[in-house]
Amino acid sequence: MTIYTDLADDIERQIRRGVLRPGERLPSVRALCTARGISQGTVMQAYYLLEDRGLVSTRPRSGYFVNATARTTLPRPTMPTLEPEPPVHVVPANLLYSVLNGMKQRENVPLGSAFASPLLFPLPKLAQLLGNAARRLDPWRIVDDLPPGNADLRRHIARRYLEMGADVDVADIVITSGASEALMLSLISATQPGDVVAIESPGHYGVLHTVEATGRRAVCIPTCAQDGINLPALENALAAQRISAVWAMTTFQNPTGATMSVRNKEALVALLARHGIPLIENDVYGELYFDAERPAPAKTFDKQGGVLHCGSFSKSLAPGYRLGWVAGGRFHETVRQNKFLLSTNANVPAQAAIADFLKHGGYELHLRRLRATLRSQRDQLLRAVARHFPAGTAASRPHGGYVMWVQLPEGSVDTLELMRHALDEGVSLAPGALFSPNGRHANDLRLNFGHPWTAAMERGVATIGRLAASLSPAQPPLLGSAPGDERPLAKLRSPPGVQCVDE
């Protein structure tokens, strides 16, 4: 059990015994922090968990209150523990929804968003192609595009694999309804319910939810903001327990922006091949590189068909069209069958429109412009963090994608609390607790540089920096204040017991 689940269970017992009655206010976050000697973020996670259980609800600027029906809520069924060690718990859904709701408020500065601005994509051209495809649609086309999907689109994807040096046959590619479905299909095709899957920590919040929702179990592997999943830690985990798959972002990882070196990607594939373990590789940001060449995915080194490589057009071309794919290796036939059973096929007009754009629409020109824009916005964000954040702050410098990992000084404000105060001032951020179930990233946060740099973005960074300094117990000084007054950022911290390489 974690600290926040223990606290939530204690409060639930008090509610069911009538110590805390319907309509009564729960102790304040600050009061519980003082009484229990725990962080504000831990208390907030406990309160989010109680919301998930239907026992409490929040009132703006008033706190948390016991629900009127709380004592009549049916008790939750208990499940036997499958392992002697404590299980990995999913991040409470209300925490996830709080962050996502902050992203949906258009008036908020979108530093916590997981999406890039729609202004960066050729949406009018795509809309025209989508309309053309819909007008030409006939029932036979729907049948033709049943899994594995649109043949022209799969050929274009196969050509891009050829350009990056990966040996992928057109027949291995299955078109999916976005990357999330691609990843879930890979998981259920390569593993069985009850299997253990190694995942990154910090890692994307959807991974753990997907693993648990499909009846698998997760073990977290420390991941460095400099060079990705830690191979010695992964080797130790493989020696300690039976792991059935590894799920990782080897290039421009979300949330850290880290990219594994070519040597480490090759070593990762070789390590898993020796154990006969498949790798589910999430490569949705791979096309958004800032250096001269696209980083080779781990799939490039796959000689045994053990890497299920997942991609998407949502991050690089067509947000909202929900088109992704899986290059499934030796699992491709199972992926194809599971895709058919899960959702029949991906959006047929959208497949035709994207295929048409790849053939005639200037995809490479669009990508070159997008990469240059994102690189400039990354540099703007780094400079703003150096101007406005507390002294001792560290930040990753991603070579692609559009998310950045920021580490506040150890012992400073919990970024869950920071998020609440920032949202009150119209600024979103993604707290570290969202990306790990083990509570080890309380002073970390993810920022987004996928939106045009404006005065509002600068103000948003300044607001987060000011709040981080004022809410921290030590109230550290700010790094700088004005353009040209950027001070050096600190060195990124390594996860406990792990040695990360310097950038």
C-alpha cells in the first residue's frame, strides 16, 4: 500500500463509522500535512482517490466535503494480492481528469497540454481531402479497408520504414484508430491476462491505465530524463521476476523528452531477444526530430520480429483524425485479428485522405517547417524557465517532440499543489505525480512547447516560477527576471539508485 491509499482508507473508515458525517468538511490539506508529516501532493492524491470512490466531492475554494450518500455506498470488493510485494496502483482518475480539464479550458495557458497547437498543421488541406474521400466512398471501399487497412496508406508507411533503415513488410502493418489503440492492440496481442509488463517511470499516464484495464500487471523501471529507460535496472527486473513484455518510448519519451542512444536501443532489443520478450515501442514523436537525421527506432535492430512498433499521424500531421498503426513483427496476424474484433476498421475516409496527402500534399515540406517551429519554441521555453523559475531548477533539452521535463529543487513545492494554484491563475501544467504511481516525482513537472510562443506563454511560465518559489518552504530565489537575464539551469537528477548519463 502507498501512503496516499493508507490515508484514503483511514478517512473512508471515519466516514463509514460516522466520525465524518455527510455534508461535513474534510480536514484541510495543510492541516493533514502537518498532522501526518506528509506532502501536500500525497494528501491531494488521497482526496482524489476518495472522489473516485464516490465518498467526497470538492467545492471551489471551499475544500472537500463528505457526500450525502457516502455512508450508504456499497463497500468495494477486495481482490486477492497476486504478488507478495505491494502492487503498482493506477494514478487516481480524478487527478488525471483534473489535468485534462485544465487542458480543455481554452482560456488557460496550455503549458500542461499533451497536444500541439492545431495552427501547426495543414488542417484546411486535410479537410478538403477528407471531403473528397467521403464523397467517393462506396460500400466496397469499406470492405477493402478492413484490417489490415488501406493498402495505399500502408505502402506509404512501409516506404518511411525503408527510409529509416527498418525492415518492415507492408503485410506487417495494421492501421488502427490512433496510437492508443495501436498500443493496446500490441499489448493484448503479445501478452495474456495476468502477465507482468515492464513500463517506464516516469512514463505516459495512459500506459498504466491500459495495462491494468486489460488485466495485466505492471512493474516500473526507472527512466532517465537524459537517456530513457535504464537498462541495468531492466536487467535486474528480468532476473527477479517473470516479465512478459516491455513497453517503452525509446525516442522523445513522454514526459521527459529523452531519447535512448543508438547503442542502448540495440542493446535493449538484444537483451529482450535473449529472453524471448517482446518490446512494445511507442514512437509517436519520431518524425519530430530537430537534428539532421531521424533517430533510428528500436525496430531498426529487430531481427526476430519481437518489436511491435506503434506510430501515429496525430502528432505529426492530423490531430483528431485518430489514425495510427502497428508494425507487429511476428505478432502481426494476431494484431490484425484483434483489430477486427475490437473495432472492425479505422475511419475509412480518413485513411484515404491521409494516403492522398502523403502522395500529393507535401508531407516532407510540412514536417521540415513543423520541426523548425518546434525547435524554436523549445528554445523559447528553456530560456523562459531559466528566467523565471527558482534557482536550482533543472530541465531536459529534448531533441524532438514537444514535451519537456522540469525538476524543481528537492524539497520544494509538490507540483500537485503547484498545479492547483496555477490553474487558479489560468495556467495549466502537468504534475510529476501524473506520470508515476510511486510518488517519486513530487517536485517534477512536464511542460509543453507545442504552441506558438506568445506573451501569454511567457506569462504562464513566469506564473509557475513565481508560485513555485512562493509555495516552497525555503522560498528559493528566482533564476532571473528579464530577457538576457537567463542563468544556467541545474543538472538533472537521476532516479534513486540509478546512474544516468549527462546530456
